[in-house]
Amino acid sequence: MVELLLKTADAGRYLGVSVQSLRRYRDVEGGFLVENEDWFSGAFENSPIRWNVEKCQEAFSKRRKGFAKKEFKAVS
């Protein structure tokens, strides 16, 4: 299977999120997208990050399902 790896700006457009949000979702920023699974840093410090957009979509989907299952109780 060929993975679709995109640079940050292209991945943000593809996924429908801002570049800032996408960067914030990385595990090194306390987020839920895992390095070397969902995103890959380049060989050098100034190399662009590549995003596996299919894996990112799966992670977004799992995260949304987790929020949908929570029940909110009305405060009396």
C-alpha cells in the first residue's frame, strides 16, 4: 500500500484543519498524532514535516468518536 504523505500546508487543506492546529496535534506538542506513524520529521532540522493523511484521518475519527460517547449531565 502506498502512503499519501503531504507537507504541512497541503495536509492541512486535505484534512480541513489549520496548519497551526495540525502542528499542535503532534505528540511532541501534547497532541494525539504520533511521530513516525502519523507524521514524519525530515532528515534535517529545516526539512518539512510529512503527514500521512490517511493515518491522520483515522486518528481524527477515533478522537471524534471518543468525544461523542461522553455524556454530559445537566447541572441542577
